[in-house]
Amino acid sequence: MRRVEYVSQTLGTAGGSAGAPAPHAAWRPSLVVPGHHNESFEWLDQTRLMFARGELRVRHVDYENAPLGHDVYAASPYRWWLGLVAWCHHEISGSPIDRSVETAALYADPLLLLLFGASTAVFVALRFGPLPAALVSVGLVTLFPLAAEFLPGMPDSGGLAQACALWSILPLLAAIRAAGPQGDQGARSLRNGFVAAGVAGGLGLWVSVSDEVVVLAGVALGAVLAAWVARGASPAGTAPRPSLPWRAWSLAGAVTCLCAYLLEFFPGHMGSWELRAVHPVFGVAWIGGGELLAQLTAWIGGQGRPSGRRARARLLLATAALASVPVSMGLTGSLGFLAMDLNALRLSMLPGGASAPNLWAWLLQNGVTATVLAAMLPVMLAAPALWLIISGRLGQGQRASVALALGPVLVALGFAGWRLHAMNLVDSALLALIVASAAAVRGSPGARLFSAAMAVLAAAVVLPGAVMLWPTLALNPKGELTKGEVVGLIERDLAYDLAKHEGPEGTVILAPPDATTALYYYGGIQGLGTFGWENSEGLAVAIRIASASTPEEAQELISQRGITHIVIPQWDSYMDVYAIVGSGQTNGTFLERLRHWNLPPWLRPVPYLIPTVAGFEGQSVTVLRVVDPQNDAAAATRLAEYFVDMGQLDLAARAAQELRRFPADLGALLARAQVAIAVGDADAFNSTVDVLLRRIAGGSDRTLPWDQRVGLAIILAQAHHADLARGRLRQCVDEIDGEKLRSLSTNLLFSLQEARNVLGVEIADPKMQETALDLLPADLRARVEK
């Protein structure tokens, strides 16, 4: 948390000078998310909208896929938790709610871990004993990557999903352990535990369908394993043990699933078949699965195969209900919860963490590393459980409990072969398996030796994870900035700059997904393509624009979406990905034209100088504004002025040669003079100024745009024609307003302030002078105010 606060308070440069807001400026978002995990901004943006609109459910946003926006299907519980922490901070501190939401980002997930860990430890201690509680307590903060789901400053629903996953298993194990003899009281206790697990599973489906389905499938496998382990255990001459209440479990889960769906989408958003979010079809499939599980485990347990017309009908209906999910996915042409997204590719939330499509790709890509050991060694904790099952030293109930807990571990590990993020589920399932194993040996022969051995094994296999999770940056929270932190600071500075010069209202950008998300969070600037799975339409349009084969095709799409700016960060290659996805290559695309400065006449480059940060020199951001079509002279003039402002002197000199095609154009002459003084060519500057003086003698400069008239006054001052410069500068100052000031580049605005001081021209309106200073970065503002 100290590291996040330090980086977020670094304003533009490592020294903390450039980009700092003026002392009287209103509060602005400043959180720099660790590891450049910009997906966290989605949760913060939607939580802010929740308060701004006064609604509990955010069902539509317009800051992505602009101007149409898109529906929101992400579950509300995590937003409610984030909002609750923000509201508490707001009430206690009196801070504005937006500031409190940002503060909540630091505390929400660590607090969630404290509450989740405390409640789990108490429950396990009461139901299973002190050793399982101690092991689960240690595991919650040392198992990697699970414990990394609760980091400060990068809010995400993953931690809440893992809490639901663990609590989908623990009540089952507790119920089986507490049931004892199958009397009425035991049956009631057993049923209550299974109902509680079903409710937890239903809540898990609400928070994350893709995670909870894996857990439920694992529970089903564990139930089959438990029935197989317990088969034939009843003494001779006695009735077989009654089946476990899987129907009650599935019914409770299905009802919870339906209630969650109604809470989330009733009444206006109930027609969608978006199967990456909670949906009643999962409840239908769960009821069918519960019925099949009840019949299968009863048959394995020796109660005989179901027979008769009614039994066959129930079996058929249950199979059809279970098949409703894949059938729905087929009819809608969607992979639903099986679809890959950005979160599925990452191992953990740790900054700079591993990323790969699945476990096997990750292992082949990295080999045996410290991260691989930290993630894979805990799987060894399943070995004692297997030994307990096959050794026969435990009673039937204890072995069945361990077998039930083993199922989710096996399924989650198998699913990690599909998506790497499932390793978090492996850890959650391992915690339940540890509890079941440690509780099973309690009171049995050799229990003390086995418990000691298990504790030693647990300590050994979680040690690499504890080392991986140790917050090394906390030992030196003001250490050198990482690349992700620098990029976050630059995105924030760019958002501030665009918001100041362009205004967030009506500004719509085409940019890489990470930049699009950041520019809205910091500057309220709408965008098109992002990584959010609900924004597939905006991403598709961004791909079509970048990969367009002609400028006219791109212009049509840009006009339809009201795009005002194109932003291309040099360090972010995702604009190239847009072009490659759309056309298979970058050659011949609209993006390639932009990269080679072959701009259509309706695009004008806007200078933006990134803050100077050690280790990030030479980087730049290309910002292009959509304007009314310009003639060739005006377009070439603006391009030359842009290269001068950006300090790209080789390109500026080349552009100045191109401007010789327009000897009669006053703007072209002015740009040539700017290039000449920038490259230090005194002869070219003097000869160009002589031509300018002859041209403006008759007042032809009056037709120049206001910003170029400011530039002319500055050129005349630099050429030591103070009287001519003073009169023109005074005229420009008399016409000044906020829009004109915002149209000036940073360099031109700074030069205007310096020229005013030298020539003694004052801005009469204090508000305009204040605006002119606010538009400057802090280091340039300090130089002006000396």
C-alpha cells in the first residue's frame, strides 16, 4: 500500500514535478494501479457510476464502444463491496465519494481477505479442530497464486470468487463429519450442510460463472469418488447407508442462482442469453446434475440401479436438464463461460506475473522457475490425501470425506490445462482438502505423527509461495519505478493533458485498450476498444478502423462513431494487433499510413510531450485530432509545426523542404521560420523572416488562425522586431479566451507567456491568466512565475 501511494503521488516524473495540478485545481483521480492492471479501472469506474446515478446495479455504460456504449453483465456483489468500503470512508472522513472510491481500492481486497480468512478459520476450528484451522489460516496467506488475489490498489472480483469456491466445499465436508449415525438429527444436520454449500455455490455462480462451474464439477467428481470409497462399507445384514442429499444441494444452488439472476437483471435485462454471467439455465442444469449424482452415488453405494418407468423418466429429464447449458451455448453460437478473456491468461495479480494460455503452455514457455515451483509444489499436498484414501486405516466416513475434497482439486488441475488462471482454484480446493485430511486423522492411531508430518510438508511446499508473495517493494517503497508504473503515470498525465486542452465533453478516442481504459478513468474521455468481454463490438470497430485499406473507409467509421482523436503510444503495440487481426498484416493498412506520417487531410497532429522519466527516454505518444479537411499547404504547415514542438528536428527539416512548394502561403513561411530557429539555421531564419516582413506589411497576417498569429508574434520577437511583435501580441491577448488558450501546444503556450513577460503585455482577465498557467506543466509554470 505504501508503494502504491508513493507511485500515485509521483506526478509525471520520478522527481514529482511535471504534470502536477495547480494548488487550486479540483481533485482528480490519481491511483496508478500496480502492474498496469488497468482492468481494475472498470470496477472503479462502475462503482463511481453507481454512486453518481444513485443505482445499485450498473447495467449500461457509455464510456466504451462510444457513443453507443454497451450493456454490463459483470456481477454486482464485488461493486457493492467496493462501494461499501468507499461509503464507510466517505462517512468517516468526509471526503468526496469519488475520492473515497479511489481510497477504497487500497483497502477493499485486503479487508476482504481478513474477513474471509477470519470467518473460515473460526468455522474450521469449530467444525474440524485446531490443526486444520491453523493450516487453512497459513494457506490463505502463503498459497501462490491464491493469496495474490487480494492485493491492495488493484481491485478485482477474483478474491471474492475464490472465497465462494472454498465455501462451496467446506460445508459439505463439515456436514459429512458432523452427521454421524443416520438418525433424524443427523439427517437434518447433513441436509442443512448441503443446503449451505448449495447456497455458497449459487453465490459463486453469481460472482464468477467460469470459476464456480469448475468447483461444482469437482464436487460432482468428489461425490462419485466418495461413493466409490464407501461402497460395501455397511455391515452384513444391515441396510445400505442412505445416499447423501445431493438433490437438496442442487435445489438450494438452483434457487440461489435464480434469486441472484433476478437481483442482477430484473426486470429490464432478463432477455439476454449471455452465459458468461449468472443465468437460470445454470440452475436448471444444476438440478439435473444433482438428480443424476443422487442416482449414480446410490447405485455405487449398493442401492441398486434405478428401475421402472418413473425412474427412467426422471433420469431422462435430469439428463436433458444437465444438457441445457451446452445446448444453449450451441444455439447462441457462444462459448459462454468457456470463452477466453484476459483474466484467464494470467496466473496471478502480482505485477509482472506470468501469463500464458494454459498450464502446459506456461511450463513449456518458462521451464522450471521459482514461480513455477511456488505454484506447483502445493499440489503435493494431495499426496497425503491419496494415501489416506487407499491405505484403509481410516473409517469409511473419514475416507469418503477426503475423497469428496479430492474431486475439486483434480478437476481444477485439469481445467488449468485449459486456462492458466484455474491454478487459483487449485489452491482453493487444496485448502479444503487439507482441512478434510487433517480432520480425518484426528483421534486415529498415529494421528500425532501424521499431523506433524503433514504440517512439515505444508510448510515446505508453501515456502516458495510465501517468498514469491513477500512484498519486497515494501522494504524500499520509494525505489526505482518499474516500466508498468511509468506507463501508468504517462497515461495519467496524457489524460490530464487531453482533458485540459480538449475537454472531456465530446472527446472520443481510438487508442489501444489499456490506454482507452486509463484515459476515461483519469480524464473522463470516452473511447472505443477495451479488453472488457462485454465490449466486443467496440473492439471490432477499432480493429476495422486500424486495418482499413483506404483513408476513406477509416473516415466513414470514424465519422459514424464520432471519434475526435487517435492516440498511438509508441510502447504499446496493440494498435498493430488491431491491424493484424483485421487484415493479417500492417502493410497497406490505415495504421501504417499514420505511422509513416502519410496523414489524410482530415487529421491534424497534436503535440504532447511525455514527462521525462529515467529509463523511458525516447518514447512518445502520437495524438491526432480529427478536423475539417485541410488544403495541402495547411496540412503540411501543421505537420512541420508539430515536429518542431515534439523536438523531432530531422522530420521537421524534411517537412520544411516540403513547405517550399507553397511560397505564397503565409502559414508555410511561418512554419519554415519555426523550423529554422529550432534547427539553429540562422541564415534560413533571417531570410524567411525577411519574406514574412514583406508579406505582413499589408496586413495579410490578419487572416491567419489565432494560434498562428501568436506564433508570428513570437517569431518577430525572436527576430528582434519588438514593436511589430508587441502590437500583434497585444491584439492576440485582447482576443484571448479559454478555447483559444487550449488550442495552443504546450511549447507555444510557454513561449506566449515568456514573450508577454519580455514585451510587457499583460492579460487583463485574471481568470484567463489563471487558465494559461493551469494549462502548463508544473516545471514550465514555475519558470513562468519566477
